Amino acid sequence: MIIKTQKIIMIYFFVGFVFVQVLATGIFTIFADQGDTFFIQTNPDTLLRTHTSSVQVRYMENNKPPIRTISPGRVFRNEAISARSHCFFHQVEGLYIDKDVSFADLKQTLQYFTTEMFGKSKIRLRPSYFPFTEPSAEVDVYWGLETETDYKMTKGTGWLEIMGCGMVDPNVLENCGIDSKEYSGFAFGMGIDRIALLLHQISDIRLLSENDVRFLEQFKSAL
């Protein structure tokens, strides 16, 4: 599928193997089917990233543990545009690598974050799959069903998925020059846009990028 945007033509392109090559097994896997994104036809070597994981890779390759990083940035994916999702959004990924890091450390970190960010401490972790972590989980926070927006955002369940997480795959550590027998770690990633929808009770994610002054004037910068 080709999308024309002014002078730039973007084409959907599989990029899963790019991340797998660097992060995990070094072998093309079915994850490529989950990594649709865009590249620029006039400069095919320029690929629009689907995650900010590339930031973590560069840091791990050039620094030794302990490692504590936060990697924010814009990412692009071939997704249907709706009130809940867009083909581009802003993501934050966190990474912690040290000796004796466990899943319990990950859960406590997530618990602290959701309590501080939302004032809500009820979370659940659902088993999931990510190619760079094992075990992996989806994190849901219980948002409630107090407003029409709550129903829309949570699909009537009261639970809202806010991020993915997991323990860093030992292959990722080894491929970045870190001894997986001595070190372990966890990683997580979330979309900032969806967090903004929650905090400000915005019913449609498309409003964040349409540059409607009537919408934007409702928010004031904290700076």
C-alpha cells in the first residue's frame, strides 16, 4: 500500500527482522509480521522505527551495567486509525539491568508508577509475547466505569492496557556484550498518547494530532 504525503511517498515495509537481528536470536522470525512500518521511497535506507528499542541497544552496546535508562520518542506502525490507535504515536521505554534483578522488582516498579501517575494501584499482568523479553506480560490498570469515556476506552471492562513489559531475554544481553550469567534486567514500554487520553479524559486519540486550535487551547504548558 502506498501513501502519498506531499513530496514523500511512504510504503509499508516489514521491519521486525531488524530488531530481532540486533536484539535476540539474529535469525529472521515470524515477529517480522508484527512489525509493519514505513520507509521513505526516496531514501530506502531510512526506516521509520516501530519502537524506541534502538536507543536501548545503542546504550547497552556502549555502557556496562548497572544500566537505568528511559527512552522517549515518536514511533510509526501500520495500524488502523481509530479513536484508540494511530499509525504514529509517542512511546517511552524503560530498561533496568543489574545483578539479581527479578520479576518482583519489575512488578513493584510498575505498581509504584501506576499509583503515582493515576492514583490507582490495582493492576494486573497478563502473560504475553514480545521477542526481546522472556517472560513477557501486558500491564492493565483498573480504571473504572464512571464516565462514557471510561466505557469507550476500556471497551466496557473497566481494565485498560497501558504497557508491555518483561524480563530481558539473555540473548539480548549477550548480543550487546553483557554477561547474562552475571546480570539480568527488565524492560517496559508504553504509549504516552494513551496516557494523555486517560489523564485528560479525551475520547479520541486523533484529536492530539489534528492541530485543532479549539482543542489545543484547552491545555496549558506546565513550563
